[in-house]
Amino acid sequence: MKNWFSLALAVSLVLTVSACNTVKGVGRDIESVGEAMEEAAD
């Protein structure tokens, strides 16, 4: 039972870290699109 809990904890940690990186990536993409639109407008 202890091994199962450790495995579940490790999987949860990995998923949390990858989700955080995904959200960061989306934020960067949106920011770069906004900057490109500003430059195109000038």
C-alpha cells in the first residue's frame, strides 16, 4: 500500500509540473501574438 501511495504522489507531481509549463507556454504564445499585432499596426 505504501508503494502505491508513493507512485500516485510521483505521478501527481509530474502532471502538476507539466501542466504548469503548459500554461506558461500558452501565456508566452499569447504575448508574442499581441506583440506581433502591435508591430503590424505601427
